[in-house]
Amino acid sequence: SFLQLLSNVLLWDGIVQEDTVRDLGLSKLLNRYLLLNLLNTPPGPANIEKCNKVVACLPERWFQDLKSGSTLPELQNFCQHLLR
């Protein structure tokens, strides 16, 4: 349900100020709730599927001006989880 909520919040990108959407979607929902769930899910297909769904709902335009190998500051913890 948190994944669905994250997806719905990120749909507001372009309608509501980007800083507000990123704060609510990434800082609050992803880092406070979803990441805890992902960290407590055993490694395997279920965890990979959840991570893929998180990545799929992120707006691509947020990553257009980033240097190769870097990410948004709000996604650092999520990226570390993916690397594990």
C-alpha cells in the first residue's frame, strides 16, 4: 500500500512544486516507510520486484541533469540497498 501511495504522490510531479513532491515522496514515504519494509524483506524475487516498482514510478526528468554514477540525495539509502 505504501508503494501505491508513493506512486500516486509522484504523479503530482509537474502539478505541485517539485521540492514538495520530492520531500513527501522520497524523504517521507520512501526513506521512512518503504525502505524499512525493503530492508526487512529477505533477498530474492519479492524484494527485487518491489525495488523495480519503486524505480518505475520515479520521474525520469529528475535524473536528466545528474552526472553519471550519481543520484538524488534523497535516494542515497535506496541506492545503497540496491547495491547490497
